[in-house]
Amino acid sequence: MRLYTVRNFNKPCIICGTLSRGTRCETHEKELTQRKEAARNSDPTYRAKKATLYGYAHQKARRELVANATVCYICGKPFTPSDKIDADHLIPGDPYSPLAATHAKCNRSKGNKPIFE
């Protein structure tokens, strides 16, 4: 019979110092989430930008690209059946830039910067 010890990984909240599992306690994490949501909902340009970047034309092009994708343009490795494939804008923030197939992990690691600088 094995006995496992439970480790306490609590850290102090960056605002009030209360011990919590993340960087903020539940109260301050909730406040942060509400502020972010309010900022997104009150900014009309945010919704317009997202609709332009990820609207119907993008979804249609993405479906076609993912269906025919064979190699990730970032790492150069072929896709396997278990890979999650993303369609990435080659020029970040430009709704008219071409899309390229990439692994979801590669796309997240690249972030919002061009692949070639």
C-alpha cells in the first residue's frame, strides 16, 4: 500500500497576498475576468476586427486549407491524424493575408508575430 503526500502549491495573490492556487485569489481573478469582458464588449472595434479576421470567408478558406494540409509551414513536419491543425494568417492582424496550415502548438508558440522578420 502506497501513501501519497499532498503538496500544497499555494502562492500569495499578487494583489492582496491571500494564499491561492494561481497568481490571484478567487475574488481578484473574478474581478480581472469581469474587467476584460467589459472591455471587450464595450469596444465596437474589437468585435468588428474579430468579425473581419474570422468571419465567413476565413472559415471557408480555413476548412479548405485544413482538408488539404500535409505539412506545417512553421516546423516543416508532416501532419499526423491525431494533430490539431490551425490556419494561420501569414501577416498577423491582416484579414486579407493568405492562410497557411500549421500545428496548433506551433501556431501558439509563434504568437502574434510574423514568422520571418
